[in-house]
Amino acid sequence: MKLAVVVFALIVPAHCLKIPLPFGGLNLGRTPGGEFIVGIQRGVEVLGNGYNSDTSLAIGKNATFNVNNAHDVLVNGRKSGPRSSLGFGKNGFQIGSGFSVLEPSKVGFSL
């Protein structure tokens, strides 16, 4: 089954396959630039409060890759948490980190 999902994502480059899972989900797709993306979301939200975590892996042409991580605490529908990125591309090795404070959430509500 897992092999069928990966093969489907490789054959259909213009579409994104979203698989909802309990407490998260899995995304497989391609960017307009031709990178293959695997995204994993997990978290719990109750009335705009909870925890959310996103991890994505992008693999491109010419041996480029990028891994992004975001871990958030949701308070009153607003996200706060650390971000990190690691990758290799045409400009060489890239690494970065940061912290997002009180970013409005795409899902949930604020008072």
C-alpha cells in the first residue's frame, strides 16, 4: 500500500495527495519547480488551544533537498514555536532556525 501511494505521487506530478490520519495527516506532492514533497502533520486542537507540529522533506532535481520543521503551541488560536530548516541546493549547504511568536493560525479561532 505504501509503495502504491509513492508510485501514484511520482506518476501524477501536478496533483497533491492528502491522507488524513488521526491527530495529523500526510501530504505527497510536487512543487511547480518539480520538487517532490512529503509532509507530515501532527497535533491536537481543542477550541483554539493545543499543539501542532509540521515536518516536510523536499527532494529536487540535481540532488537538492530541504527539510523543514515547525513545532507550535496554540493559545487562543495563535501559533508560537520554533522553526528549523536544513538543506542542500545549487547555492550549497543551508541551515537555519528561528522562533515564531503569536502567528495567527490558519485553523481555529481567536477571541
